[in-house]
Amino acid sequence: MRRIVVLTAVALCALVLVGCSSQADSSRQSVGSSAVAPAGPSKADTASGAASTVDSNRQVITTGTATITVDRPAAAADDAVRIVETAGGRVDGRIEKAPADGDSGSAQLTVRIPSAKLTATLGAIKKLGTVEDVSISKQDVTSHAQDLDARITALQASVSRLVDLMSKAATTADLITIESALSQRQADLESLESEKRSVDDQVDLSTITLNLGSKASAPAHTPDTFLSGLLTGWNAFVAFFAGLLVVFGVLLPWVILLGVVILVALLAVRRSRRRAARAAVASPGRTP
């Protein structure tokens, strides 16, 4: 009987232990699944979202230059103006040089392009000809813009307080003092607002100086292959003899004039010698 009782107790304890362990495992699984299921955004997603927010709040001024060689600079300038205006920009300056002596002329444009469309607009402009060089620079003015906003807000609040005090001024002296302070605050506020508008305009519209030139005014390229070197040498050879012909054409009238002068001088000398010879021959036959 004792053995039966002991074995029964041991079996009951084993069953209790198995049940507890299975219950603990199930509770761990439920806890784990509950911990995984409602998981929010990861750290990487949070960081990327914060970075995109920071980038969108940045204030950047973009400026640059672009030099393009085209067949007809004046017509290319008209096309560039059309491309810029279609993108929502404007032209702040335009200088053109008329064609002369085999040169097709040149044009220089100062264009303002919306910063959000700068890449696409420049890509369309580059298709007008052969791109020689492009230079783009950016200046982050976020801190300056935020400082201007804070100062403008503070001055607006100060102006409002002074206007309220002016309506409650009890004496003429107080009124004059408040008016003087108000005038100064308003002048400072207008100056800051003007500066802020200028910064916003430079941020919204990138400033690009576009130089459009012909092939005659294009910068010379250094030959980097045998074929390009041979072509450069041939062009130099042709240009040398073309230059000689030009010099010969310039000097030819002077050479002709000098030849005529020398011929006249020779004829005069020859005639004078003939006269001297005749005089020498005639002098011995004379009687005294």
C-alpha cells in the first residue's frame, strides 16, 4: 500500500510539473507574439522620416554658370528663354553680340529657374548645343532664414504693443515717445521683411548665368588621341598657310607700289647716264 501511495504521489507531481511547464511555454509564446505583432515603425524608418523632414525644411540658395556652344547663339537664346519661362522662371538679363568676321556672335542670359525644376530645366537647355562646362554651387541659409523669422515675429509683437500703448497714452510727451519708438520699430520691421523676401526669392528661384557661343569662340580642346592630334596638326597647317595668304594679300599693294617707285628711279638713273654719255661724246669734237 505504501508503494502504491508513493507511486501515485510521484505520478501526480509529474503531471503537475508537465502542466505547469506547458502553461509557461504557451504564456511565453503568447507574450512573444504579442510583442512582435503591435511593433511600431523601426528606428531606420524613424530616422529616414526625420531626415526627410529636415531636408524639406532646409533653405538653400543655388547659383551657377553654364557654357554651351551652339550654331546660332541668338536663336539658341530665344529657345533658352522659352524653356525657362515654360518652367515658371524668368530672365533677369540678356546680352547679345552680333555676328562678325565669320563669328556667329554670342549671347549671355541671366535666368531664374524654380529650384524644384532646376535639374530638368538645365537638361533641356543642354540639348541646345555642345556643353563646354557647368558649375553649380549651393549655400545653406536655413539658420539665417530662421533668425529673420524670429526677429520679424518679435518686432511684430513689439509694434502691436506700442500701438496699444499709443491708444492709452495720457500725456503728449508719452505720445511723442511712443510714436518715435513705433517709427523705429516699423522701419526695422520693413527692413527685415524686405531681406526675408529677398532670401525667399533666392531660395525659390536658382540663378544661372548661361553663356551661348559659336564654334569660333568655343574653347580649344587638347587632342588626346592620334586621330585628334592629326586633325589638330592639319588644322594648324592650313591655318598657317591661310595666315600667310592673308599677310601676302595685305602686303601686295605696298609691294606693287614699291616696285613702281624703284622702276621709275631706275629709268631716271638710266636716262641721266645716257645724257652724260652723249655729253662726253660730243665734247671732244668742239672747236675752241
